[in-house]
Amino acid sequence: MKKALLFCLLFPALSTQAQQNLVKYVKPIIGTQKMGHTYPGATLPFGSVQLSPDTDTLSYELNGKYNGEVYKYCAGYKYEDKTIVGFSHTHFSGTGHSDLGDFLIMPTQGALKINPGTADAPKSGFRSAFSHKNETAEAGYYKVKLDDHQIQAELTASKRVGMHRYTFPKSADSHLILDLMSGIYNYDDKTVWTYVRVINDSLVTGYRQTNGWARTRTVYFAMSFSKPFKSYGQKNFDKKQVYGGFWRKFDQNNNFPEIAGKRIRMHFDFDTKEQEQVQVKFALSPVSQDNALENMRTEIPGWNFDEVKNQAQTEWNKELNKINIAASEDDKVNFYTAMYHAFINPTTYGDVNGQYKGLDQNAHKADGFTNYTTFSLWDTYRALHPFFNLIQPSRNNDMVKSMMAHYDQSALKMLPIWSHYANDNWCMSGYHSVSVIADAIIKGVYDGDAAKALEACITTANHRNYEGIGKYIDMGYIPAESSGTSVSNTLEYAYDDWCIAQIAKRLGKQEVYNEFIKRSGNWKNVYDKSIGFMRPRLADGSFKKEFDVLSTHGQGFIEGNTWNYSFFVPQDPESLMAAMGGKQKFAARIDSLFTMHLPDEFFADTEDITREGIIGGYVHGNEPAHHVAYLYNWAGQPWKTQERVRMILKMQYKPTPDGLGGNDDCGQMSAWYMFSSLGFYPVSPGSDEYALGSPSVKSASLALEGGKTFAVEAINQSDKNVYVQKVLLNGKILTGNSIKHDDITKGGKLTFYMSSRPVKSSK
Amino acid sequence: MKKALLFCLLFPALSTQAQQNLVKYVKPIIGTQKMGHTYPGATLPFGSVQLSPDTDTLSYELNGKYNGEVYKYCAGYKYEDKTIVGFSHTHFSGTGHSDLGDFLIMPTQGALKINPGTADAPKSGFRSAFSHKNETAEAGYYKVKLDDHQIQAELTASKRVGMHRYTFPKSADSHLILDLMSGIYNYDDKTVWTYVRVINDSLVTGYRQTNGWARTRTVYFAMSFSKPFKSYGQKNFDKKQVYGGFWRKFDQNNNFPEIAGKRIRMHFDFDTKEQEQVQVKFALSPVSQDNALENMRTEIPGWNFDEVKNQAQTEWNKELNKINIAASEDDKVNFYTAMYHAFINPTTYGDVNGQYKGLDQNAHKADGFTNYTTFSLWDTYRALHPFFNLIQPSRNNDMVKSMMAHYDQSALKMLPIWSHYANDNWCMSGYHSVSVIADAIIKGVYDGDAAKALEACITTANHRNYEGIGKYIDMGYIPAESSGTSVSNTLEYAYDDWCIAQIAKRLGKQEVYNEFIKRSGNWKNVYDKSIGFMRPRLADGSFKKEFDVLSTHGQGFIEGNTWNYSFFVPQDPESLMAAMGGKQKFAARIDSLFTMHLPDEFFADTEDITREGIIGGYVHGNEPAHHVAYLYNWAGQPWKTQERVRMILKMQYKPTPDGLGGNDDCGQMSAWYMFSSLGFYPVSPGSDEYALGSPSVKSASLALEGGKTFAVEAINQSDKNVYVQKVLLNGKILTGNSIKHDDITKGGKLTFYMSSRPVKSSK
């Protein structure tokens, strides 16, 4: 009795739901081939460190021109590649643009090579051939044999510290390369500055500052070796320094402990016995070398690699157990890998002492929240943040607080657009922070000052000199003359404005509501009735004459064509449907989207769209139409939602390295998968409703933060039984095609009765 | 009675010595012409901000080659120039190498020009012609009329904040340029990164990071305007950025508040009425933008320029009144300007909250001391730090503590060589920190842990891989094969080792004493008896055959010839004299030094030596022989010391812009002047003795920190009466040619009886 009580105190989560070993279903290798842009390395849930192999670090420029191949390397690793260059500590997951790749470490033996070499001639540098048969990628753990060096490499991590274990052969010439020039999406001037101190024979600290996608980004580090190095050195690839005095007084290339420059690679040298393991702990901090050291000493005080790995996988199991599903083994792999991919971003951006670097480049202390970064909001507002509001509400609350801190630190007075590491790169369109904030407020997740949050949303939405907002406010749409993405911007602003209206309504601010609900109708201003599509409109009110409804490029939309974008009125499908001619025509239009053929030439110029991510003309591999399959519900044909959703789940998600049909986009694709497999989806975040679809799981149990459980059961589930006969909520028939957020959070059970035949009569 | 007591409590210094207006004798313009390398702008005693006009900012490179002209601009200002480019906030005083020149501000009116233009075509840019007749330079205050813009510019400062007052004509097109590319000793890649936030219409913060003489130097700032600007903008001179997204979303050139890049100039625009004054406060911090703001708000909360100026001059008067002299007006100008130049470096390097950036690039808090930087130690160990031990002992104590902090933060475990702004540039030779530390310990000034200081000195002196130390230790000298400055290094190490021996003796560490007193005799190993000069010696023990005793270049000495350097055994003139053949020969050798002719060709390649700084063959314009005139004392011919010292005082120091015969070298030249005018000089810092010379003042009163007063009086003083008949200490005849530090610090009076004829019999 006493023992059981103690057990409950230590493991409170276990008292509500039995912990299963779910880590075994996580296959981080999924998405590393073709378009997924995921990385296979080791990280913790929302961890600051993503320690992962890079198979190449191509230059952004090739012969003075943009090197298109570099797009493939957003996550540093391509499954197709034959060599590994090294293991770096920061990676985006699933993005279509990139940065990071900080602090690449490579173990080698034999004559020292200080250049990475090329994929064509790997022996010319320190990179090594490897084989997937000698490779293991698990949640929190990665292992590979480096054939050229006969070194076994193993990686694990705590939240802010990467841990490396390298098993060497016997050699008097073993090395660890620390490449401080390497980076993802690298170019000549990306590394602005590097500073390194070799404090003693097994401890090194420093920082690197880059000017990349994040304009002003500095990462501090502390690096500790389990075995003292016998010697060390650097090679500086900088142009000749004007002030040569530094170099005259010492031999600064060898065993010189104070190093700085723009283009530096270091090496640390060892004698190793047969099968000797040399371990490295590598801690990051956004604030200081001291904080990096403190992170290391707090999170991984010792040298027990296996314990750190076990701890990492225990933490993963704890997170993964928030949903237990019954499903086929493949579906379990898909589901838990999706959950894994959803829970590795945004990332914790702050030290164990709470300090982080703000957008203003000052050090701040996160007061009562964990600070997060890497907000790929154009993607993740759709399903990832709504998923967090359900399964990770505390974290999503902190994410909103992180966005509000960003706003407070912004000289522009703007909420984040696409932010990472104390910068905003303003990538993609809209101001979708407001959607995330609205969803968190409407669903009761945000416990901060809602009135202040509303003010931040309004200020951001009224930033007249940001990407056409002034004209959008004045004219109700962005004229085609002033923007290449005038239509998608107008559509996205209109949706975001609806989100602001929802917050205003909740707070009883009627005037704000009136203003923004009016703005939310602006999509109508770019809808061309004559052709039934959204279309670029000129300042004089006329629609642009030259217009291609298929092309994804140069038609007024960002990364998409009007066939997909014309459905982007998630805030008001009813009105859109009416504009498009009513239910039948609307449903037929969606039918066409899924069944038409989109020839390659129409998306050849859009990196984020490839054949793998397309079903008919529907682009699932990129985000703008992610809600479209659910729109059949509004058209009175929910059975089509059901069959389309099941089809997408099957076609776009596979338990293989090439299993993702498009960039995972920081978890958005994965969040779509989880929602849809559970049978419901947030078509319009900022609303408290989920549209029902067709679950692919046999059953699922959601352990909610408050201690409640919500169950999903699919009776007569099978691959053929994709249609829903009826739905019961807590035993009572559901008459609509939706459930409310509260229905879930107060606990209960949603029962789907599945069938192989569509039920066309019910609604 | 009560009132008087209160007065004493408030102004304790006043209780011992009446405050005079001595600021009027300070002419910061002295040394700005030709070789002095001083700056005329506004600064406080040991202030962090040196706000001063730059008359040019030449590039380090010209047509791909070193631009020799740039050497002239070490202080940013040349009296010979006709135009002013702007006013920047950091300047070295009197150096022969340079850096700094941070944050150049220039007021303009008329059409905006965002380039500085050239001296040949000033109207092509924002620079302006000016005339010395419209220029005033005082301690803590500078004023000039900018002819091309019809703007009166005035500058003053608190310790960490520069204050600008610009009086504009009526104009709808008035501007303040903030040039973030400009710097002293600039070259293309010097500015590593710049970051600026426009917080509101009158407040801007940011930082700039440079890779110059200081390899990794960052200065943070906060800039406040007395009048809101009506608009602002930037021009970015960077190469095209790879990540263009930043620029697409906004007009980032105009009124865009988040700015970053490598090559940026900004402008702030105003409407001005006739004679309208626009003021700027510009605060610096080594640590953060927040600290810069705090420095500003603490030191200059308001906008009263005159009050700030008065406060600055009050602080200067307080410092200057530490010595009151009776002398000719010209001599007073020379003396108090020397004191001014001596008291503007080292500079305070830390914020009002005590934080500073350490050599390890971490933020530190100075615990119980003020942190200082800019240690030009090869120069300043000779007379400046000894002068501080007498007149600024508290500050010198803190300077030693700053050096010890540097040591603690050094991955190399070395005391500073030539350090500034959290960097060491390791310029010049020796490890003269040990001299400063020894002098402070021997004279009872250093109240820190002397044993730890000794350890730091020993560790530094045993740094085998630093500039020949390993060979010096093993062989007793540095062989000529391994260093171009093997002889001067050996001589300087030997002196420094003697300093370490003095500390060891004081602490009773006999073994350390024995080791280092032995090393201090190493000068003998580079003395070539056959020619009677110090001479490069090869590893095989033979002296280098090809050798030129006149040339200052390439002969084994740094910035000097063997004629000067052969006297560099300050720690043991007796033995040197014996080696050189006894008193008569020794004195004859010094005679020759002062009377020989050194043709131009022999020093043409040494920037730091020019004709103006040479008397015969004696180079006063550079440091190595600064003690030589006093060596006659050892040779039994003190009257020659007396006449030579008086001659040097007259010839090398004049109250004119070209009044300094060489680089002031952070106050070393000035400290030589003050000691010598008072009648004594520290020939061998680390000893508690001063050699007596010939005072040039009529009398002087030194207000010492403990409250004691030491007086110097020269009876029968005149320009012709340069010889000392007799000397009385506290009324008693002095029989030797020296006094002890204690003789001064316990208070008392030194009376010189002057005569026009040498007294050759006395010793």
C-alpha cells in the first residue's frame, strides 16, 4: 500500500494510463528520403539540441549561381547519400528553407584531414562512407558505423546537451574534428564570427555567430571530452588577416587555446586502443558560454551514455503515451513517428537557469514559462498548434507566451511570422501568430493577459507597411500590381482577421470584433465569380487578364495554384460554397481537385511541390489545402471527406524513409496525420470545433493534462471500412459532422461505426 | 563650526589643498600635429568614452597595399587636416597602432549625403571643412564650427556617455548621420556585424562588433535624441544578401526599426529652426544594450549640456589639483596637459552596475574594484604606472586587479601584454605586467593577493611557446635565428625577471627569487664585449656577423637600435657600467648617444621614430631609452643627468599642437615629463627608488591619497639654473642621487638648490 502510493507520487502519469514502450514505433528515418526533410538524429521532446548526421553541406552558391541542390539538405541528411560528413547539433525538421547545422563533429583516424571532401571523392576529406544496414535511428538515439574510419558513432541527447560516443579502433592517429565553418544552407559569408577557448585538455567553450536565414544568430557552446586529447589545433581558412601580430607571437595553429575567426576547423587528437570509446558532451546556450557549461553540468553531469539514452527514451515514452492507439503495426509506426515529428518543434530556447536571448538581442529571463523558438507559423497554425492545445496545452500556453515575449521585444511591434533563434525571417505570408493565439484563447489554454494578446494581434494586423497590409486595409484586397502573392496574402489576412474577431468576441470588444469580422470577408474581393476562382485583382478593380488556374508559380499565390487556394476560406466555408454555386457545385469542385491531373510543368518552379505530394490536383505535400478534404462535410457529402481522408492517410504517409509526401514542415504534416487518424480535424483554428472525418485507428485513448481521458473507438474498423455509419459521443448519437473542443477535454468517448459503404442519407 | 565640518565631509580633498582652476592649463590640442597621436575631444579622467572629431578615416588598404598614411590617424584627428568627417566615441591616446573610432556621428544639412566624401573633394560627402580659429579644445569639452553645414558642434562627456550639442541653421533638411562602418585603422572586413534597434522616435540601441587590432571586440550603445526625428533610414553597403526575404516584406531602407548587417550608415532627419539645438546622448557598454541604457540614465539623466560640461571640468579640476605647481605659464600648460594625457588611459571598462566583458568574452562583475582596459604596457610600465602609484594609487591598485582578472580569464594563462576591450593583441615585447605588479607590490599599493599575483607573473614568464621564452629559459638568451627581435626580447625579459625576483623577495620565496634573479642577468648573454654593444647572438653562441649599430630596423631590436637599447639594464646599471668599462667610459657612451648624429636612413623604416623625437642619437620619441639620461647618476656625473633632463623637457615638450616629439603612448611620454619636471624618475620600476634629476618647476605640492602632502621646491630656479647644488629632504642634506618612495608617501619636502654651474665634486 505504502509502496503503491510512493509509486504514484513518483510516476503520476502512470496512475491514469499505463506506460507502454512506444519508442519502438518511432522511426526517425521516415521522411529522410525525397521530400520529408526530416533528420534521423537524436533529440528530446521540444529539445534545444538536435544531434544528427549531415550527409552533405552543399554551398548555397555553385559557380556564382543559386545551387538548387541545396534545397534537399534542409535537414542536413539525405537517405539517398552514401557518405556522412559529420554530426551537427541543430537541425530544423521538415522545413522547406533552412539554416542551422551548428558545430559539426566528425571522428576520424589515420592521417589528419581538415577538409570534408566531396561526395564524389570521399577519401579526399574527413567524411566517411556508411551503409543503412549499419545504421539505427530511434527516438533519442542514433548509431552508425563510419566505414572509412572503422568507427562506430552513437548519439544521444538531453534537452540542451548532445552526447557522442565514438568507438575507435587501435590507432595513434585518432581525431575528433570540430568544424566551425560547416552549416546548413551555407555560403561564403554565413559564419560571421567564431570564438573558441580551450580551457583545459578536455574542456572547450566558445560561440558561433551566423548571418543566415536568421540574420543575427549566435549559439554558445561548451564541449567536454571523456578523455583528454593529447594535442589539438586549428586551421583558419580566413582571408589573410590585416593584423598579423596575433600570429607572430605564438604558433597559433597548434595547441593554442584562444581562437577566433570566420572560417575555422579544429581537430583534437588521441591515441586510442582497440574498441576504445571516446565520448563528447556538447552543450548549447543562446546566451553565454557560462550558461552552456551550466546546462551541461546540470543535465549530464556524468559520462554514462547508456543512462542518458535511457533517460531520453523514457522521456519520449512519457510523451508518446499521451495517446495510446490500437492499429496495425504500420499505422502505429506512422502514428508514433508523426507524434515524434510533431513533438520536436518548436524547440526550447533558453537555459536551465531560464535565460534566453530575445528578439532585441538582449538576454532575458523567462519568468514563469519555458521560452520556445522555431515557429514555422504558416505551416503549424493549421494543425500542429491545435494538436498541442489538445495534447500539450501547457507547452502551447508557453509557446504563446514566447510569441508575446517576441512581440514585446520587437522594435517593429509585430508578433512572429517565421521566427527562430531570436530572429524573424518573415518567411511565407499572413500573420498567423494571431491564429495560434486565438485558438489558445478560445480553447482556454492561454492563461496570460488575453487583452494584451489581442492588442498585439491588432497591432500586428495593422502594420501598414508590412507586405501590402496598408492596401489591404484601404482597398479590401492587395492589388496585383503591388505583390506577386496578392491573392494568397489577401486570403490569409482575411482568415487571420477572423481569428482576431474571435478573440475580440470572447473579450467582449464589440468594436474590434466588428472591424475584424468585416475584414475577414475580404476573400470575396479576390473571388472572380466569372470563373469561380480566386484571382489576382488590379488596383482599378478589374481582375488580371493573363491568368493560369493550374500554375503554382507567378499567379498571385505563394506556393500553390488557385485550384487549391480557392478553397482557402476556412473561417466561412458556407459563404464560399454559396459563392461557388452551392453544395453540389462545391462538392463537384472538390471532386475535380482530387481527380484532375496536374502536369509537372505547372509546379516545376515551386520547390515545395513535387509529384509525390499530389493526389490529382490536390497538393497535400504543401499546406494551403490541408483542410480541403474536410470541406465535403459542409457540402452535405461527409462520406467523401471520409474516403478522401483515408486515401490521403494511406497515400501520403508510409513507414519508409520516403514515407512523407512533402516537407513535414515542423510537424504540420504529422499533426494532420494524427488528427485525421483519430477521426477529426480543426478546419478553422480559432474555432472550438473539429470537423469529423474517418478514423484510421481501431481505437485510441488520449490522456489529457487535467487527468481526463478521451477515447476514440472505431467499430468494424478495416482498410475497406472507411465510411462512417454513425458516431456516438458518450453513447449518444452525434447529429452533426463536428465535435467541440470541450467534448474532448471534459473526457469521454467518441465511437465511430465503420462501414464499407458510404452513408449518404444521414445529413 | 558645524558648517565647516560638513564642508570637509563633502569635499575631503579640499581640506588638504585648495582647489585651483587648473583646467585652463589643459590643451588637448597638444600632440595632435605630427607625431603625438593624441586626440582633442572630450573625455573624463579614465573615462570609457572619448568623444572626439575624426578628420579622416583612411582605409588600411590602398590599391591592395598597406596604406602607410593610415599610421597618422591612430587618434582619428590630424591637426594638419582641413575637414572633419564626424565625431566618434572611442579613441586611443598617443598610440603607434590603433583601433576604435566607434560610432561616428555627423550633423549635416541640405541634401542628404550618406558617404563621407574625401579630403580632396569634401563636398562630395557629408564631411565638412573647418578652421582652427573656430575650434576650442578643453578638458571635457570640444567645440568646432562645421563650415559646410553652418553647424556649431559641441561635445562633452560623462564617464560612459558622450553628449553632443549641435546648433543648426533653419532647414527642412537637417540630418544626423550615424556611420556604423567608420572606424580607425579601418579595412574592408573590420566591421564584423552591426545591429541597431530604433525603439522610438528618439531612442536607438544596438551594438557593433569588429575584428581589428582587438580580434573580437563588441561595443554596445544607446543613443538618445533631445528632439524626435521626423524620419530615418539606412543605407546598407553589404554585398548582396543571400537571404533576400528580409528585404522583400518591408521597405527596410526607410523608417525600418530592426537593422543588421556589416556595412551600414544611418541618417536621422529633422526640421530645424534658426539656431535650434539638437542634442544627442550616446552611451557605451561592453556588455549589453540594456547596460548602455542604464549607463545613460544614471550618468546623464537630463538634457543640460552645460551642466554635464561643468561636471566634467569639475572632475578634471579635482584630478589636476592632486599636484599644484609653480612654474611659467608654458610649463604649467605642458605639465597639466601632460597630467591630462596621463589620466585618460587606461580607460574604465565596465558599466555603472559593475559588469564588464572579460577576456573570455563572458560578462563578469567587477567585485570591489573598477575594471580598466587599454594597457599599452611596453610603454606605460616605465613611468605611467609608477606615476599612478604615487598620485593615483587606488586606481593603480584597481588596474593591477584588472590585470589579474585578465589572467584569470585567460585560456593561455597569461597576464596582459597589450590589451584592450577584452582582447590581447600581444603587441611589442616583454611581459611587462610583471613590472607594474611588482612596482605596486613593492610600493605597498596592491592590496590583493600578492602570492597569487606572483604565481601569475611566474606562469606568464614561463610560457615557453610565447615569443622565444622557451629558448630564453633554456639558453639564457633568444638566438637570433628564431626571432627578429631576439636582443630586445632578451633584455626586456631579463628586466621583467628582476621584477619577479623583487616580488619573491618581498614574499620571502627564496627559491623563486634565486631563479629569477639569475634570469635577470641574462642581458649579459647578448652583450658583445668585443664591440661594447648588445648584439644578436646565434644559437651556436657566436654573435651575428652582419650587424649595424645605428639602424633601428632588422638588427634584433624592436623599434630601436643598439645604441639606445644597449643601456637597457635598468635593474642593474652598476653591472652594465662595469661591462662597458667603468664609470668614465659609460658616461662617455651616454655623452655620445646625446651628441652623435643619427641619419634619417637608419630609422626610415621605423614608423615610431622620427626626427622630431631624436636628440643626437637618443630617441626620446619612443620609449626604450627613457631612463638613459638618469644613468649618469650611476657614473658619478649627476650634473649630466640634470642638464640632459632639462634639455629633453625643453626640446620634446611644447605647448603647441606639434608639441610632442613622439607618440604620447597612452601617457608614458607625459608621465616622463611630470616625473622629470618634479626632479625625480623611476629608472627601474619594481624598485622603491627614484633617481634624482633636475626639477623644472619652481615648486610643487603633491596631495597624496592618504591625506599627506609632499612638496618639491627649487630654490634659485631658472632656465639657466639647471644644475643641482644640493638637495634637502625635510631640511636634511641628501647624500645620494635618489629618494625612496616612502620618503614621499610619508609626506615632507624635497628642496633643490639650483645653480647655473654643474656641481662636479659632490659624489
